[in-house]
Amino acid sequence: MMQRIFNKTAKFRFPKHVSPYIFALYMATIMAFLMCLVITLAEFGIDEHYMRNVMNAYQVAMPSAFFCVLVVRPIVAWLIGWTVQGH
């Protein structure tokens, strides 16, 4: 069952040369949302407007996070090569 679902969804793939941008998109999307959840909770607590506040913050955080991941990724790759044996 799962293999049949995977076969149907895996037909479209991006070319390998765009992988840094796809990585940045996924990383920014997930991390910005998680950070908005945590920061909104810490700042305002949970009330009836919690998710609205999260999504308002996310509108600013996601594009910012995407740009930041694009900028920081090469630096992190260099730091890993500098500090991890075998890279």
C-alpha cells in the first residue's frame, strides 16, 4: 500500500542543482513555524487568539527564515568541514 502511494507521489522530482533552495525552503518553513509557536506561547500564552497570533508572526518569519537559511547554509557547511573529521 505505502509503496503504491510513494510511486504515485514521487514522479515529479526537482533537478539536483536546486537542492540547496529546496533544503532552505523546507528548513525555513518548518523552523519558522516551530519558532512562531514557541515564541507566541512564551510571549502571550495560549488563548483564543493563539493560532491567529502564530500565523501573523509566521507571515514575517517564514520569508525571513528562508533568506537567512540561504545565507547561513554555506557558512554552516564550511564549519562542518572544518570541525568534522572526514569532510
